[in-house]
Amino acid sequence: MFLCGLALDFCVAWSAEDAIRLGYEVVVIEDACRWIGMPAEAGRNSMDAARERLSGLGVVIARMAEVG
């Protein structure tokens, strides 16, 4: 499943997490998304936290040129 959209660090990330848990292979197309970038814990922001969380679940974060 290929995902893109607004609020990658929130809405898109949650959709990716749900899809992984349902057994789909998921690729988030990063340059077809926008981030909110809210502050998070320990000096990180929501982008860093989402990227780390998604990678840990097996979500591939790619650029359009890599999947086109």
C-alpha cells in the first residue's frame, strides 16, 4: 500500500500503522506528504518520532523517484 497526504506525522502515520497491523506492506511517499512538526519529548519533534515509530513497524519511507 502506498500512502501520502497531509500531516504525515499524524494522520498518514496512523493510517500506515493500521495498515501494517492489518498485514499490508506499506510505503509512505515522503515527498508527496507534508509534516506538522510539533515539538515532542527529549528534544525530538513529531516528524522524528513518527519516522522512528513507522520504521520500527516495518513501514518503508521512500521518495517518489524511488517508487515511480
